[in-house]
Amino acid sequence: MYSILKRFFDLVAALITLIALSPFLIPIVIGLRLTGEGYIWYFQKRVGHKNQFFDIWKFATMLKDSPNMGTGSLTTRNDPRVTPMGGFLRKTKINELPQVINVLIGNMSIVGPRPQMQVDFDIYPQEVKKHIYDSVPGITGIGSIVFRDEEELMSETDMPIRDFYVQHIAPYKGTLELWYQDNKSFITDTKIIILTAWAIFFPKTDLTYRWFPNLPPKPAILTLPEK
């Protein structure tokens, strides 16, 4: 019953979002056409439900050949591969809005584990890879909220970026997504949606851990120092 009602909610929410934001999205489309490399949409293969591949929709925010440049699938703060308009879209998460089309198609949900590229999915331990996509991947999720500052984390570390991701970020992110599989419900999903909006305005919030006190504790190395 949860899956059926969640799919109904996804369809309604995606349609309302698409209609409501259309006047706002049109200027973005025009702006992307006139800046950067002039392309609007970015499609990428991601691992999805039951580990099947699908094409994710995003607004284009990086150079076309960025997966073969610099840090590859990982993006750092002030990454030179990000286009001028792309920096704003990424910071506000507006670049993720086209994924409402994925929701309408059915290969994504509003809330769920974030879909990974194969190269990043392969980093997860076997147990995580086996169960992380028992749920349809989401536009937002517990991992998205906790790691909203992921780019800043990788910019601050003294370790090689890929090593830091593999040794510290990926294990905890996988643990969070398994937590979601064990705790998914309408209440959990509703809280995640509210927290996603809250984190846009208060990115340093600790409300996530107060609302979900049974979350796996965050390793100290993944906490940004106060500035």
C-alpha cells in the first residue's frame, strides 16, 4: 500500500511542481542557452531501482566533457568545470528540478536514495549495493540532506579528493541510505521533504539529527569546522 500511495503522491507532486514552476524555469532555459556552452539539458546514466540503469535529467551546469576532466564524477567547491550560471543552479539545487520529469516517467521518486553513477556505486560495500535501491531513487533523500555540503567537504580536505570520498563519504552515505530502507514511511518522507526545503535557507542546520535521533552518528571527519 505504501508503494502505491507513494507513486500517486509522486505523480501529483511532480505535475503540480512542473506547472507551478514553469514561469520560473523558462528564464533558466533561456539563460543556459545564452551562457556557458549553450546547452540546456544534461543526461547521465545512473543506477536506479533494483540496480537498473536509467537516464537522469538535470539542467546543464558543467562543461560537456567534465566527466573526463579534473576530479571526474566528483565536484568540488569553485570547481572550474562549472559554468557561470551553473554555480548558482548547483548551490540552490535548482539544477535538480528537471528530475520531476524522471518522477513522471517513474524511474525516480520525490524521496529516496540518490541515484549514483556506476563509478561511485561500485565504491559501496556489497551489502549497500544489494539493498540501497530496493526503493526507487529520489530527487531528495536523507543522504542528500546530510551531504548537502559534500562539495565543500571535499574542498577542505588535505587528502586526495577521491581517497577522501572512498574512505569517508561513501561509507557513511551508504549507511544513511540503508537507514532509510529500514525507516521509510510517509512520516519519514514528509520530514525529509521539509528538511530539504529548510536546508536551502539554513544549510548548517542540525535539525536533521534532532528529527531523526536514531540516524547513524556522523563521523567527526565529516563535520566542517566553524568559520
